[in-house]
Amino acid sequence: MTAVAWIEALSAMLAAGLLAGFAGGLFGIGGGFVVVPALFAVLPLLGASQAELAHVAIGTSAATIIATSLRSVHAHARRGAVDFDILKSWAPWIVAGVGAGVLLAAHVPGPGLAIIFGTGVLIMAIHFLFPILSGRQVSDEMPGGMVRMGIAGGLGTFSSLLGIGGGTIAIIVMTLCGKSIHRAIATASGVGVIIALPSAIGFAIIGFHAPDLPWGSLGYVNVPAALVITSTSLISAPWGVAAAHAMSPALLKRAFGVYLVAIGVLMIRNGLAG
């Protein structure tokens, strides 16, 4: 790997961290929608094979979300906006769903995982571009019992397969159940931590004996890439939190939705190309 290639890879990861941290603080997401596509471009420079590329990108993204979400939830908690009761009651079912998602990812080939990511991104783009559920409320309290189990478990499975923090879905559920958008975004940052930690551990385990992994990988988690991306996401996460509490993010959401459409189409095309 040439010096120029190292500089390009390092610059891309630093930039991805800045964008992921800001997006995480602003929208209550873990930043995986930014990190995973960046890693698809960077990891081949570090020696990742095409067969293992999707798994390493998603596993590494999960590792970066741990720190980004912790930074975001801490900043939101200082403003008293995090509902820790929701996090405690949803955590067991989210973790169970993450476990199911990681086991499923272990049996999905890399191109298939890229297609799953792209499809999930397009679904999320619909929410950002056409927020038809915005401002609506169907209940005065969060769901419990089997409904909570199903939603939280599904959230964990879906998010672990995509390498994201699950904040978008969590925010939709909370706002439909009467939580303010600012409180929902703040609490969703905590959901990101609950998803990302077991997801990163799971991807490290299932990829432990995988061949042709890039330098510095622990299973499907590339430690150097995770550290570089995290270094800048920790800086920018509070910027996103401040923006979330100071402005209406409607225009930014639509711009982010356009970005998601482009990324979703690109990832699906890459997956179909094998």
C-alpha cells in the first residue's frame, strides 16, 4: 500500500467519523449509514477481500457506534432529555434481536449482506424524505408485553444486519407514542449503545477464523479503522446534539434522505455485481 493510498484511506475515515458523529447527535442515529459506505471504499485499501468486505464494514461500523452513541447520550443526558426507563425496559429484547441478527449475518454471503444493507437504507430514506408519521400519535404510552418484545427484537435484528444504531426506528416508535422529538432523539442515542455493543462483539466472534481479513482485524471488526473513525466522531457528536436542540432538522432530514437513496442504490448495485 503506497503512502498516497494510506493518506486517502486515513482522510476518508476521518471525514466519515466527523459526519457520523454529527449525524448521530442530530438525528439520534449511530452513524452507520455514513460509516458503512465509507468502509466499503476504504477497507480494500487495507487488504479486505471482496468476499468479506460487507461483513467487516458492518462489524466495524457497529464498533464505531458504541463510542459515538455513548458520546451523544451523555450530551443529551446533561440536558435531561434521555428516558432511561425506556432503555432499561427495551434493552433485553433489543439484545436478543441483535443476537439473532448476528447469527443470520454469519450465514449470509457478502454480496447478499450488501443488498440487505442497501434495501434497508432505501426503506429508511422514505422516512427522511416523506415523514408521513411526523407529528402523529397513536398512543399516550410506550408499548409493553408482546408488542414491545416484537418491536424491540425486530429493531435489534434489523440494525445488527445493517451495522446501524437503530435510532430512526426507535424515534418513530417513541414519537408515535407521545414522546417529544427531542426526547425521542436523545433516548435513541442510548438505543444505539444497546445495539452496537453486542453487535460488535458478535461480529468479532463469527469472523474470528475468517480468511483474507484486512490488517488489524479482530474477526469482522477492523480495529484501526474503528479507532480512526471514532476519534473524529467523538468530536462532532456534541455538535449534532447542539444543532438538534437549537433548530428544526426538517431540511437536513430531506437532504439526508437524498443521500440515503444514493447510497442504497449504490450498495444494491455492488451486491448484485458480486
